[in-house]
Amino acid sequence: MAAPASPDSAVKQRIVIENCAIATVDADDTEYAGGHVVVADNVIESVGAGKAPEGLANVVRRIDGTGHLVTPGLINTHHHFYQWITRGLATDHNLFNWLVALYPTWARIDAAMLTAATHGSLGMMVKGGVTTASDHHYVFPRGAGDLVGAELAAVADIGARITLARGSMDRSEKDGGLPPDFAVETTEGALLGTEEAIDKHHDSSFGSMVHIAAAPCSPFSISTELLREGAALARRKGVRMHTHGSETVEEEKFCHELFGMGPTDYFESTGWLGEDVWMAHCVHMNDSDIAAFARTKTGVAHCPSSNARLAAGIARVPDMLAAGVPVGLGVDGTASNESGELHTELRNALLINRLNPVHREAALNARQALRLGTYGGAQVLGRTGEIGSLEPGKLADLVLWKLDGLGHSSIADPVTALVFGPAAPVTLSLVDGKPVVEDNHLTNIDEDAIARSTRAEAQRLARIAAEG
Ligand SMILES: [Zn+2]
């Protein structure tokens, strides 16, 4: 009988990165001023100070990381990819007025538009160091075809990991909701579509590239029945749950008028607090709301730029972290955050939380901001065993940031340079051990072709929407 293969001979290929600064974002925030990372196939084999161990077999690539910082790949926890082709519209509106202005256009989206928009949204984020993204897609016009399938194919073109939150809306104007009647699904249709997406695409295995979550859109666009049934479906299937919550004062007023309680109490009454739930925004939270999130371990996707763009307010992130609430970062849809970058959200999270007079300069520091964008994201997406920190045995999702160029070279501390400085160039980004960015460009798709197709699809959508 043959001896069991040693771990070393079982490895097909190794990538060695040396001479770089490393921020592991592990439980102790371990950092190395000069260290190495060894990637064995799709997992991290070793991380540490100094050079990589000698005598490693099957090294296919050895990278001199001088002048660079290596971090875990960034994790985006809230987005609406389709909005890439409706950027720059309704630029001076609050949330409700902005939604009412855009719903009629969004209701005309089709599979070709969603493909282009996914390439644009995800391409932009991956180019900036995102390795796992979540997309909340909740617009399913009748006759639009297999939008979930189209989006997942476009994600695979780029090579990132995805949690596709299959959204839905079934409360339209006729039921006291915000969207027009033609923009929503039936309750049954929404539940069936969600179940189909889970059955067809959700992969819960270690290293999965695709998770599906159940994600009714927001209290003002979904029925109480859809919330309750959506939660039951998600828990029956063992998938995570996502929605928007406590985003604006108008939403809070809406909940009090329709349900006789605030958003957090309403979510709790419908089964929507729990460690399998994460919610976008959570701006208007009182002490008892934060305590409820902490008690139930409900996660938060903090979207500082979108909250500023729509004048929604400042989420109480320092209070949430102090209470033990899991918090990640989100770009949000690019119709309310046109830059579409997650790496600049690290800085914006830090700066905007310091504008809250309660905590001021002690609100967040650079390391906390990096943690929000990495490990915090893994927490809210339920994947801390796989991604979010650089530790042996975890998946090889990592970014090599170039910090010796004009934008960063005069800042001594690399994490400070990354968070406080301009958007840092990405020399290399790996997902599952495979390059998705090399020398600041996407490796799997032609960026100029995306630029052309997104422009063409944005123009086609605008034309169709104008025809009515
Ligand atoms: Zn959103």
C-alpha cells in the first residue's frame, strides 16, 4: 500500500511573495514589517517574518514584494451591480425621491444590460482590491429572462467570489409601498425565484465561489408576508438573509405609520434578526436597536459614501463595534456611490465616523478601518473560516498594494498609507490562488471592452426608459 501523500507532494503549485510588509488582520492584528506569504494551490500555506522557508517544491512564481503591503482581499458586503448603467442621475435627491426618480428606468433592465453592469461594477471593485463581493439584486422585470444566471456568468468572467443576494419587491404603490406597480413581483413569484436561485447556484462547500442569500429589498418595498416567508425559506435552505434597514428618517417614519413600530422592532417581529442576517446601512439606530443587533449577532453593511450621497446620516459604527455587532463595509449601488470603489470606503468610513460629534477623533483608526473592509466583511457574509485574514489554511485571497510610488512613499506606516492615502495601485490580487489583477489591470477581461459595453448599455437603457 502506498504511503499517504505528504502535504508537500500533494501541492501542485506554490506562489512565494517576499520582502513585503504584511497586515494579516488576524485576531491579534499581527503585522510584519518585512515578511513572506506562501500560497499553495488555493490556500495560504505560511505567513511570517523574513524570507519564505527554503526548499519548497513546485514554486511556479516568486515575487519580490519590496515597497508593497500585503493584506487580505477586500470584501464588499452590499452593492447593486445593475446600477452601474444608471450612474450620475438624480444627484441631489434624498433616498425616497432618488428611488422614485429611478424605479421606472430600473424596471426596464434586461440580461444584456445586467451582464455589462456586472462587468463594470465588479470590475471596478476588483481592480481596487476586492476579492469577494456581495450583490443585492432585486429588480426582476417580467420577461427579462434568467437575470441570476446572467449575473453569475458575468461574475465568473472576472473571477471574484460572490454572495448573490436574490432580492425582491412585492409592495408597490397600490399597497402603500414606494415602487410603482409595474416594478414589483408577486409574493409567490419572489419566493419561487429565490428558491430556484438557491437550488441552482448555492454552493456551501469550503472555497465556494458562489453563495446565494435570500434578500427582500426594504420595509417600504416588501410585504410583511414576504419578509416572514423569506426568512422561513432561507432557514429551511441554510442560506444567509440580507436586506436594507434603518437607512433614513423617512423609512423610520414609514415603519411607525404602517407597522406601529420602528424598523428594528419590525425586523425582529418578522424573524429578521439573527446571526444569519446582515443588513445594509443601519444609520438610524437607538441604543436598544444596537443592543438587539449585538444580542442576536445581526451583521451590518456600513456604506458611508452612499449614506453621505443620499444625506441619510452617519451610522453609529463605534457604538456597534463596542457592543459586539459584526460590521463590514459596502460600496452600495453605484447610482448612489458613483466611484464604485471599496478601497476608498476604508478612508471614508474613518473620516465620516469622526464627523459624528460623540466619538470624534477616537471614532475609528486605520487598523479598524482595514478590519471593517476585510475580516468584518467575512463575518457578515458568514465566511470567517475561509477568508478575511491571512492565516495558514485559509483561502488565498490577498492583495499586494504598491506603496512606494508618488501617492504613498513618504508615509512610513503602510497601513496608514493604505487607509489615509490615495487609492493605492494593486500590483497583484489573487482569488483562490489565481491572479485577478496584475499591474493594476484586470487579468481575465478587457477593461476597454467593458468601458464600451457599459456605455452602450447605459445609452440603450436610457433610450428605452425615455420611450416609456
Ligand atoms: Zn442598497
